[in-house]
Amino acid sequence: MRRNSASDGNLWLVELPPLDPAARIVHLVREHHPEATAVVIDGRRGGRIIEVFVGVADDGTPVRAPRPKWSAACDTVLTRLLGQVLALPALADRHLMPLPGDYAHPYGVSTSDQVRLMPLPPTA
């Protein structure tokens, strides 16, 4: 809930979560990384995106953007949405998958089954 500054009669405004948190995640990621093909999510850190894949190099390896280009406010919204996805097993199973065996964490730490890949649907 937050204060409603648009109306004098209504003091509070209730913000409902989006119907499809995964679609909202894709929208927010693509606002900052239009060529994004997937994101890596660290569930150990509350569902934070730690890396964005932004295409494929000539040798077939994914091009990585380890530092997402969004603001702290956008990161907070993404973390909340990812928390919703992670909290619902059916939603997590539909949108998240295990990382490839050769994946190396961008910060050099070990990975676990809590670090997952979220492929993004192709752009039109």
C-alpha cells in the first residue's frame, strides 16, 4: 500500500501483483537489455538476477552481461516478482530450469540448485 497522491478522496492505493509475474519480469529485463535471451537467478539471494545472457557469440557460447543495467528500484521490483515465481513450485517449474553443467558463476562463487536459468521468450 502507498499513499494515493492522484485523488483527494482516496488516501491509500493498493497495488495488486501482476497476473503473470514471469511476463512482467521479461518486460522489465527487455526494457534495459532488448537482446536478452535468458537471465540467471540466484534463489539464495532472495531471487536476484545475477546475470543476463544477451545473445550468442560466433563460437556458439552465450554473451554474458554480468552487471544488469537497471536501477535499484527496478532491481527491487524484479526481486519481488522473482520471489513470487520461486514461492510457487508450479510457476517455478514452468519458467525456471537448471543451469548447464559448464556454467561458471560471474562472481566466482560455487553454484547450487538454487541458481537457475530463466529463458526469455524470443522477440517478434
